[in-house]
Amino acid sequence: MQCGPETVLRRDRRHELKCPRCGAVQQVPALPLFVVTGASGAGKTTITGPLSQRLPDFEVFDADIILHVAALGGDNWQNTWLQLAYAIALNGRATVLLSSWLPAQLEPLPARTLIGPIHFCNLDCPDDVLAARLGSRPAWRGTSSSEKIAEHQRFAAWLRTHIRPSFDTSTLSVGEAASHVAAWARAFLSGEAGDSDGFTG
């Protein structure tokens, strides 16, 4: 705090932050952050409540709840969430965020050093289902035009290829999808899921 906001803290393998100016050391939690990504219409907002019920010892949020922060820049919005996840981890709880984010967006952020590993899973559905869901939304949401639908379908196709595991919300009920995501997060927290971060490159 004495060295100013421009100081870039360094993190080592012992989960410590060290100030390169004054040498002060601070412990940081090793708890992971879980990100449930997916194209618009894949079901992220829909499963947020049921997922929270299935993970009472986690904190579960639809990241859009503070979307107004994105007016300051998308990186500010995402970095704010990393800071909040760090504060939650200080209380011994892991965070699950539902948002259409990618690993490459979070890794360069200043607050990335404050938290443990970040794991991704994907919510998915076939193109025709996605088109029907987006087409039924009110016009003010800006997702129902043919151009926007095609854009979200392309994004869904990229996620389908690059993010694992992927859960198909067209074949799973809301409760089943939430249960699959909850089991995935618990497996990582218990150490049963291995070292994969869900990103296939």
C-alpha cells in the first residue's frame, strides 16, 4: 500500500505476493476460480440459480450483474471480478462466474496474480436451438437479428472446439446441466480432476 498502485506485485510458487520495491510479502489464497462460458443463448443465466443451490459452499454469480462496470472497459469489468474472487477466497470460498469469457482475456489482467488457477467449462447447444433462443429474445437485447445470431453461432463453434468439458443444454434439463457443472467444479476443488484448465489451445 505504501508503494503505490503502479507497483507490479510478483507472485511465487508458494502463493505469496512480493512487492519488488519494499520487499513486503503477502499470502494469497490458492483457491481456483471457475468460469462457465458459452455463447449468448447457451443457458448461462438460466442455470445460475440452480447452480448456486447445488454449490452452497461456493459463491456463484452471473458476471453481468455488474456489467455497468464494462462501460469503463471490458478489462476493467473482468479485473473487478478477479479482485472480488480474491476477496471471496480470503474468506475460504471459491467463486464460479458465468460469462462468455475466454482464458486469453483473463490471464493478462493485473488482478490475475491474486487468485489460483482458473478453470473453464462450456455450455453449448446446436446452432438451430441457439438461433431459436436468440430469435425469441426481445429486440432491445440486440441478439435476435440474423447477423447477430450468425455471430453467436460462430463463437459457439469456436468454444465447442477449444473449451472442455462442454455441456449440451439442449439435451440436459436446467437441473441436469447445473448438476454437471457443479460436479465438474467440485472435482477440481477436491483434486480429482487433474491439472487441465479446460482450454485446449
